[in-house]
Amino acid sequence: MGANVSDLAILVVAADDGVKPQTKESIQILKQSNTPFVVAINKIDKNNADIEKVKKDLAQNEVLLEGYGGDVSFELISAKTGEGVDKLLDLLLLASEFIDLPFDIKKPASGVIIEAKLDKFRGNEVTVIIKNGTLHKGEEIFTATAKGKIKALQNFLRESADELIPSSPALILGFEDLPQVGEEFSTDEKAISVPVSEIKEKNNRAKSADGVEELTIILKADSSGSLEAASQIIGALSEDEVGIKIWGQGVGNITDSDVKDASASGATIIGFNATADKAVEVLAQNQKVK
């Protein structure tokens, strides 16, 4: 999802490690999504830094740097000492000049949901990236699965703002329900065309393996980003014939409703950074829910 949201990416490679499996995966994602990117070779302050090895590793993975047979820009940096970071920022500004990034600040705001979580004090917190238009405090906001009115708007420094323009990350308070990570949002309800039922069906689809005893689970997580990641991992396990069925999933702590659903369906409840209070634990014991 991140690569699809980004206009320009930084591929970070450690000078003392070179290209690792996670780096290869990132390269593949960037290429599949056609996302322009620059390379930051980090940890050049380390004694065992080997920049030439990194360049060679990248070339073997079809990332040809400038001066090394290709046109991919790069910068040598140290996140620890700060060396080269200013040059990297300048490189990003230069690279952005070659990308066509049209926007119109007069249009209704639109963009992508990148994080959503339930805060027990502040309510639903939703982080977005604005792709077009200007987002204003007080406006109604819509996605395919959620809506609300922006009661509070904060910039990336968590400072209050009355409005934010394209390319700005924004934190929003005011959604009635938590939207899904990766959904598009708009302050124009007519611009949201994906039916809610279609999104829910996609996110709640249970995968199971034929001929394998199935484990049914209810999955809870502290944020929609964590929920999405955990759900994808479980889905991959199901495809490998482990036999896991997601009966239900949601953001927030484990509740008595989750226990009742688990009891009715024979499911096991799994929480990722999600807990249950004492009353819920007692109910689970009484209902013989794991």
C-alpha cells in the first residue's frame, strides 16, 4: 500500500549489510508499482561499511546507480551522525522536479488512509495523506466504509491546523467509525464510488484449506495498520494449507461481544497489542473461549 500512496520513495540500504531479503522485497514493490525512487546508503560511519559491495548488490538486483551503469540517484548518509542527510533532502527536491505531480488546492480534498486506531481518550484517530485539494477543519469526510466530521485537524508535528494542502500528512479526529487502511477519502461524498459491502466482503473473506482441520479465529489489533498486516499474514498461512479461518476482526481491545461471538462460532480470540479487562477474561473462562 505504501508504494502506491507515495509519489517518490527512498530505498535505504545499510552500508555494512548490503542488500538483504527485505531490501529485495522493497525493490520488487517499487518496480511493480512504478514508484520513482532514490537510494540512501546508510551507516557509512560504521567501520565495516562497504559501499562498493552495496553498489554491486544493487546492480545484481537491477538497481543501477549513477556512475555504476545506471541512472538511479543515490546519497551516502549516516542517520547516526547526520552526515549526508541534507544532501539527501536536496536530492529528493531535485528528483521531485522531474515528476509530474499536478494538484488543485481549490478542489475538495482527497487522498488515502494510511493509519487508523481507537484511542481510549481521543476516540477514532485517522492518519491520511492528502493527494489533492485542501482539507479543512469542520468539513465532512467520507471513505467507502466510514464517514465523519473533522473535529480536530493536526499536521505531522501534531500541531493544530485549520487547513492542510496536498502532500501533507494529517491526523484527523471525528470519524464515526474507523476506515480501512488503503482506502481513498474525499470531502465530496459523490467522489467515493466503492460500495461499503464490497470493501467489507473483501476484508472479512475467510480463507481455508481443503482437507485440513480448520482453526477459526477472531482477530483484534490496536490499529488498522496492524490488523491489516496480521490479516495478510494469516491469509498467507491459509494459502499454505495451515487451515485458518478469520471469523471476525476489528480494531480495539477484546470485548464481551468478541467472547460471545467466539463462543457461538467456536473461535479462538487472538489479540495483537489488544488486551481484555478482568470482566472479559472471566466471561471467556465461563464460556470456555480461548
